[in-house]
Amino acid sequence: MKTNKLIKVVLIICCIATLISCAPQGYTKHSSGFLEGLWHGIIIVFSVIGKLIGKNVGIYAEHNTGVTYWLGFILGLGILGGGGSSARR
């Protein structure tokens, strides 16, 4: 029984580490567009966790395309928060 819990904890830690690695890095020079903004909005929780444990991750991409990136970022936050269904309650 304890082995199953240990395996679950290790898998959860591996999943969180993988998602933190997808967070925007501070040293990239390419422009981020709508889809990257959408992804960064969805994984914002993991970006914050990475930032809190001292990794060099950003909350958003510094070199973004402007309005399209922010539109994707805001939509990603909405997807994470449940969208309109949670606002209805």
C-alpha cells in the first residue's frame, strides 16, 4: 500500500517538474504568439511554483507579439479557471 502512494507522489512530482520546464524562460529571443500565450496561461500555476522554488522561469514571455500573445494568455487563464461555467455559479 505504501509503495502505491510513493509511486503516485513520484509521478506527481515528475509531472509538475515537466510542466515547470514548459514555462517561459528569461533568455529566449524568439517572439511568442497566440498559441504560446495560450499555453503559458494554462500552465501559470506551475510557472508560479517554479518561481517560488527558485527556478529561472518567467510568468509570461518577455519577447511576445503583443495583443495576440496577451489574448492567448488571458484565454489560457480562463480555461484554467473553468471559463464561463464557474462565473455562472
